Amino acid sequence: GAFIHTIWAAEVHEWAWRVPFLAGLAALRRVSPELASRLKVHFVGTGSSPDDPKGHRVMPRARQAGVEDMVDEHPNRVGYVDALNHLECSSAVLVLGSTEPHYTPSKVFQGLLSRRPLFAMLHEASTAVAAVEASHAGRVITLTGDRLPGSDAVAAELASLMTDTSYDADAVDRSAFTAFTARESTRLLAEALDTVLPRRSAGT
């Protein structure tokens, strides 16, 4: 079967994406039950605290959407090695962002390194959108605070993800993410300091 795995970015506390994504799972089952029967979405580390085994935040919403059987949730955080193992055992990596335009989920980079196709739902202004598209690392559905994707659109993208065999981990252009590396961030900081310090020395 085809599996999508996500490690939810715990610092994101708004769940505006939940309605279209879970509704998209329901729509996929409606229009393509055979594909839907092969899909299981694993949410890991979604609890409100790191060690709350009963802190399910996705499953209640999945029940409301009628897709409880398509979703699995492990609220507790997992260690780094366990996270890598989850990613390796997945067929794809789900990245759910925020309706805040400034936010770029750090899990995008873990997903990129997992050598699995990404399925991302991100604000259209997020810097990660262009990077994922330019790198050919996966699919991106964009949203804003006022415009969320419809369930049919999410279902169509999920179906394409599951049936498209063109993804090639070796062909992913990681240079598209160069701007987000520690080296590049350090270079930009050093340039800013070089610009500011001479001005301070001159008393300006």
C-alpha cells in the first residue's frame, strides 16, 4: 500500500489545515475507494505535551470527518532516531504548515532528506513553496488565511501522489534549499555585521 507519514511541527498551534486535509481524505475515498483503501496517514508527536499518550488532537477530528480508519495518531514525541526510522518506512512525507505567511515548517528539510516525496500544504507566501517546487521534491497545495483548498482539490493531489511514479530521489535539486542552510544564514549574518560595525565605529 501507499503510506504518508508526518511528524507534526509542534510549534504550530492553529489547525486551519485540518478541515480541508481530512475532508480531502473523505473525498478521495468517495471518488477513488481503491486508492483510499491503500492509504494510511500517520501523525506522530501531535500531543499538546511531549509525553501525553492520551493527548490525541487529530483522531477526534478524523472521526468527525468519517476517516478514522485512514488515520493513525501517536501523540507522544519520538526521539530523533525513531523519527528517521518513521520517515524511512514511509512512502511519502506530509508537511502541514500554517496560515501565517511568515512560517516555514522545519519539517520540510527533514522530509527533503528522507528521500521520500513531499506532500505539503503551505501558505502561498511561505518561502518553502518555491523551494519545494524548484527542487522537484514533491507536491505543494497553497493556502491563505482567507482561502483554504477544497476537499476535491486535496483528494486529486493525493491521488496524483499515489499514482505518479516519476519521483526520483536522486534527481531532487537540493540547491534550491541553499538559502536555508546554516552556512548561508551565517554568511548573511556576517555580511549584516560587516555593514553595521563600520557605521558604529564612525559614529553614524
